[in-house]
Amino acid sequence: MSDRSLQAIVLAAGLGTRMRSAAPKVMHEIGNLPMVGHVLKRVQRYDGAGIAVVVGPQMPDLVKLVGKLAPGATCHEQVDRLGTAHAVLAARDVLKQPKDDVLVLFGDTPLVSDAAVDRVRGGLASGADVVVLGFEAVDPFGYGRLVMKGDALLAIREEKDATEAERAITFCNSGIMGFRGTIALDLISAIGNTNAKGEYYLTDAAELGHARGLKVIAVSASEDDVRGINNRAQLAECEAIFQKRMRQDVMLSGVTLQAPETVFFSHDTVLGVDVTVEPNVVFGPGVTVEAGARIRAFSHLEGTHVGAGSLIGPYARLRPGAVLAADTHVGNFVEIKNAKVGAGAKVNHLSYIGDASIGARSNIGAGTITCNYDGYGKYKTEIGEGCFIGSNSTLVAPIQIGDGAYIAAGSTVTEAVPVDALAIGRAHQSVKPERAKELRARFAARKAEKS
Ligand code: UD1
Ligand code: CA
């Protein structure tokens, strides 16, 4: 299969009215990746694949997104929405110099598996001219029914055009279809619109192909693989299926999830072997956790790298640009953003570390705050190796603290601290012996006088 060239066409022109959204349907996310991105990923696996995306008019954000996710892809505008065959023809330019295989996928069917797409291409490789990805529907209502005769697919009948007998068929069209490149443009161009909806149905390629003596077949996938999304309830159902698959994959790859159903992943989360994830942890986009680390309960991570053997949380918040080396400890109610934390360093309680670097083995005391922002610019806090930052310190950036320095608890630090120095930045303490006792006597006498 790998030596066969591919042109993929992703249909995404629909407004998705039932989403009730200002954004095009295919931009809504599953696992923090827009659903069209999941479909693009399935075809980007094939080396040198041509990718065309059919978009609706006035969808500049979608065009921009496609440019970002699949830089080589072309976008084609379908001005009037006259049906799925009409949509494919919006990208007719890419069909003029045929690749071996043409694959048509729907942008709103994000859960399709690599294996299912491979099966469609396998059908083409084995000599079929048209291959439809079918599935057994629990409730076939609304789907195109696959009218089979043995291995041959005779026709696809849309719900509104189906006879009583055809409606009883439960083997349905997922919408994903493959065409032999040399016949695709000719066959799809010949499709008419004499049907209940007056639309150009891509599905008519089956009956038309069969009449022309082409080999038209169906291959199958599971229903979860081909679930389409029309509204936000279905979006949530697909999210749940996606999360379930991620949890399964992650556990089988050597990660312990204590309560899998409470852990949420992004499409790109990477966890090393022997990582343990406690309950109620959320992984936003761009997180890598190395071997043996433990993410404790109620932590939220995004755009973060966690080094091997580190201990994170409970209740830690790691934001984009947090890069933690091996064996770091980040404890409860600690927020870290755009900061490097060296090997073995500890930030265990109630701190904000932003735009900073912390050297290896440094200890950041409870309540330490890096003051990185003055309302206009962001500034860096650089803490060396083996430092000890006392509790409730306020580090006003830009600031450098040399290796091995001590900061006394409660200090406000505004000037650089040299290597191995002690900085104390707080008011001097004065103690007045017996003064509390005197005050108590005076206050009690005043109260007695009044009553
Ligand atoms: C389609 C199939 C049906 C299949 C079902 C699976 C046809 C005629 N019917 O029906 O057999 O069982 O999907 O979910 O193909 N689109 C455009 N431009 C258009 C029309 C559609 O880009 O003019 C896009 C939509 O954005 C969507 C996809 O094509 O991504 C499918 O269109 P939709 O109207 O949802 O088709 P269904 O009625 O669900
Ligand atoms: Ca649909």
C-alpha cells in the first residue's frame, strides 16, 4: 500500500447549524484538538499524501487552522452546499492529475481509526474501483444503507430515498469512501441530483459505478470508529470515547491510572513507563511526563515537561513553558509558568514561579512568589543551584540569586544576591518584655469602667 500515492479530500463545508455555535462545526475540539485535526492526522501518516479540505464560504479561521495543522494541504471553497458529491467537485483540480488512491473523509467524523482508513486503501490496493467504509448501526435511522449482493455493493440508499425493505438494512455508510484515482473525477462528475433532497449525493457513486461494470465493495469498521458529530451532545459522546481510548492506550503502554475514568488527556499527551497518575488529573495540550514520575491527585498540567522520577501535586498547576528536570518535587497549590526547574529542586507549597529558572537542588520555601510582571513587561527571576529561599519570600524580577545563596524568610528581594550570600530584606524585629501583659490589664480596666 505504501507505494501507492494518495489524494485525500476532507469535507468540512457544513455550517453545523445544530452545534449552535459561531465557529464552524469541525473546529470544535476532541482531546483539545479540533475535530478536523483528527481527520487530518489519519491521512498525514501516509508519506507524500495530497490533502484537500473543502470549506464553506467565510470560514477564514478554518482555513488558517488547516494551514497550521497541515501546511501542505489545499483549501477549496464550496460556495453553495449542494451535496457531498458537489462538495468533492469543489476540489476537482486535485483530481485532474490522478493519484493512485482518492480518499474522501468527513471533517465531522473524528474518531476514525488508522486501521479503518488502511482497510479502505487495502480494498483499492486489492483491485476495487470504489470502496465504502461501512458499519453495523445499532440504530440505522438517518444513515445511507448499503445494499449488498455477496461481496458487491450494488447501491447506497439514503434514508429519505429508501424503500421499506432497504430501511431494514443495518449495514450503513460511514461516509468514508475510496476511489481508484483514474476513475474518480469522471465517476463523481456523472452523479445527478434526482432524489428526495435534490442534492448531489456522493453515495450515488456506488450504483453508478456498478452500472459501469466497476468493482464496488464495502469494508467494515466499528460504529464507534465512524460516529459523526452534529450537536454538542454527540461532541461529548465522542470526547468520552476518545478519552476511553487514550486511557486504554496509556495503561497498556505501562502507565498506572488509579482511577482511569477521572483522568483527562489531550490528543498529544505522552507519558513514560511507570508513571503513576492519581485520580482527577487533567492533561492539557503539550504535556510530556518521563518515566517513573508521579502526578498526584487534582493536578492540572499543560505545555509542560516533567522529568523522570518527579513528584507533582496534589493540587499542582503546571502551565505552558514549565520544564522540570528529573526528581523535582512540586507540591500543593504551586503554580509554575515558563520556568525551568533543575534536577532535584523542590517547590513544595503555595508558590507562584513564573518566567524563572531554578538551579538543581534548590529549595523554594512555602509561599515564595516571583514578581514577574509590572503591568507592562515580564521579567526573569534566576535562581542558582543549591539555593535556599526562605518561606514567604517576594522575589522582584528582574533578579539574580547566586548559587548557594540563602534568602531569609519573609524577605522582599529587589537586588541581586551573590553566590553563597545571605540576604535579609525585612523590617528588624523588636521585642518589648512584659508589654503584652500590661496591655491586657489596661484594656480590661477600660472595659470594666464602661459597664
Ligand atoms: C452522509 C451520507 C450517508 C452516511 C452519513 C454518515 C451522503 C449523501 N450521505 O449523510 O450515506 O450514512 O453521511 O454520517 O453522502 N458536506 C459538504 N458540502 C455539502 C454537503 C455536505 O461539505 O454540500 C459535508 C458536511 O460538512 C459533512 C459531510 O459532508 O462533513 C456529510 O454531510 P451531511 O449533510 O452531514 O451528510 P449526511 O446526511 O449525514
Ligand atoms: Ca452528518
